[in-house]
Amino acid sequence: MSTVPESHTATASIEFVCTNCGRLLKVAAAAAGKRASCPQCSAIVQVPPLGGSAPASAAAAAPAPPLGQAATSYPQPRPAPDGRLQPAWSGAPSGYPTAPTAAAPHPGALHPPTAPMPAPSAPQAAPSLAASRTHTGRDTPTRQLFDRITHEISKIYVGQDELVLGSLVALFSSGHVLIESVPGLGKTLFVRTLGKVLGLQFGRIQFTADLMPSDVTGAPIFDMKMQEFRFRPGPVFTQLLLADEINRAPAKTHAALLEIMQEYRVTVDGVGHPIERPFLVLATQNPIESEGTYNLPEAQLDRFMFKLVADYPRENEEATILRLHSQQVEIDKRLDQDLECITNREEILRTIHENGQVRIDDRLVDYINKIVRLTRAWPQFHMGASPRAGIALMQAARTLAAFSGRDYAVPDDVYQIALPALRHRVQLTAEAEVEGQKIDDLLTEIIRSVEVPRI
């Protein structure tokens, strides 16, 4: 049996590929034939003998950073072969170069394990707006108001926690909500219930193909008595507006809502007519029907703070719905008898102003900024999020923190509202659509690729 000189063993190294994650590993020759732990996936691998190391694939080979220097947890985009920016992390599409997400080990970094290999953890779920609030604070008036509102709504409207929480966050952040769901999930009932509990006016517009902008905003009519034109307000002059099946109307009708949702006023014949605050638009669209529908323009979508996806209720929730709403009792009677108005317009406006004073650390601002800007460099996205998305994230994080009884926001607040705030502001490339990529899955990868600040 041939032996290796001691001087050669002291300086030689062994390169091989991890059999679990494909990572190129490099250890000192002294570790030949021993078991070692991969620093990336924690898998236990067998170090090949000196002179018999497994060949490393070209795709896995990557230059290691200098000794002692870890790779940054927020890698910068790098040019792809077609000139686009390619983020340097795992999960990039095939055909694009990728870079390692952690520093390559230096000789001696691998060592025989001293404890059994831990079981692989289950994949993390996507961020959820209805997740439990782990960072709760004091019992503030805003938190008490939020708890009273949700408790009162649950007397009539069962389940759909994400829809309820998202709508309340948007209302107390001066935003609007786009709801995507199949028919029959009680969206109209929810808006009417919300209006009764909050003491606000409720209005509804059924969008159809022949709906005109003046049917939404109102129009001047000729007053025979005064012999002059007088403005007749349209159904948009309310406080809680349900825009039902908004994608069934043409683009010129959608355009009537642009000024209303952004500036809270209607301009007709050069005269501005302000809309009373608070004002919340809850627009709905059906995801399963495409005949007779129009895609909402990007300018319209960007004015919605959230896009919420309402799904079918759980089994126990649906059983409760059957018991509550199968007695042939008129809904107006139920709203008057079972619900109590627990707040008013003045308290809502005061709470909105107080929510705007919630502190956001500069590190959290950078965290939000990185997430938003990364959507513009992600290769599967044809269009990324606008700066308005970052503003929506900050406003919503403040409100979510106030609902939890805190006067400061934490990264969990951003994590919970990131998907609803971003999913309607990005567009997939044609290649990603053909491959069946999902926007929520890609956004989840983006969010998890950004280092969470310690606050």
C-alpha cells in the first residue's frame, strides 16, 4: 500500500461534492476517510480518501470568499447571459449562473459531528396576514378598539380572518382593498356588517359592461326651477364602497376611480367635490371567469393597498355559517338586532392619525426598501413593485403594530403584510407564466432572501 508523505499531507486538501445539496466542499487532507458535517445543509457526508476525491461538477464549483469572510445574506444582483440582472441565490431558473448563499468552508471547517444529525425541518409556510400576533404590547385604546370591532363582526360574519384583518388595516391606514374570491363567500354581508359596526355609510356599485363613468361619480343635471345645472352626486359618495365585480367594466369606467382612490375627490366640469373621510373601497373580482371581463390597468391596481384572496371557509366555520344564516331572517333585521355600533367617524379619524405616529426603525425601513427593490431585479418578474408599495408596507406595518398594542413596528409586521401588499403590483414574464410559476411563491422566495434586521 502506497503512503503519502507527511509534508504533502499537511499541505494537501480534498475537494468533493456534498451528496445531499451538491455543495463543493474542501477539507484538509488530515480528514480523509472521516465523516463530516456539511455547513450548508448539515448532512453527514463521508470524506473520500486522499487521491480519490469525487470530481466536482462545473455548476457547483464557485470561488470561495477569503478566509474568515462570510458571504452576505443579501446578495447583490449579477448580470445574466441575456443582460438582465440575476439575483445571486438559490432558486434562480435554469440557464442562469448562481452564486453560493454562504461562505465556502476553509480547510478544517468540516469536522466529525459530535451529535446525531437533526431531522430535516418542514418547509416554512408563506407569510400570512392572519397569523397570530406574537409581538403583543400594552392594552392600548387602539388595541381595545380593534378587539371590539373583530368581536362584533364575528357575530354575523364567520371566518375569513385575513379578509377581516386586511380590510381593517387598510381602513385605518387610508388604503383600499382588492378582493379576489369566488361568488357566495359573503363579501357584501361583510361590508354591510363593517359599516354597521363602525357607524359608517355603506354603498355598492355593481360593475357591468355598460356602466359609464358618470354612473359612478355622478353628473350635472339641469334644474328647471333654478334654470341652472346642479351636480348630482353618484354612489361613490359614501364611506364604505363595495365595487362588486370591478373587472366587468371597461377601462374608461375604471379610470373614474383613479382620482377618487388617490385624492378623495371627484372633479366634474372643472369643479372638485371632496369625499368625506374615512373612505374605503373594497373591490371584488372573480378569478374563475374570464368571459366578459377586463384586466384592471396597472395604475388602478397600484392604488389598492392590498390584494386579498378569500378562500372557502373551514369545515367548522361553514357549519357555523349554516346554523346562523339558514333561518330565513332578513339580513337588515339581523344587522339591527345582533350588532352594536361601537365607534364613530371621529374616533376612526383620530385612530388613523395616531397610527401614523408609530415608530419605524431605520433598519426596518431598509428591510422594506430591499424587499421592494428586489422585485424589480428578480428574473421571473417583468415588472416590479413601485415606490407606492413601500409606502403601503410602512403604513400597514404601523397600523398592524398599533392593533397589537405597540408604538413601534417589528419585522413580523412587515412579514405578515408583504404578500397582500405586493402580489398585485408585480407581473410575471412570459417564460414564467408558461412554466406555471406562482407570484406568491416567488414573492415568498424574495422575502426570505432578505436578512431580517434585529430590532
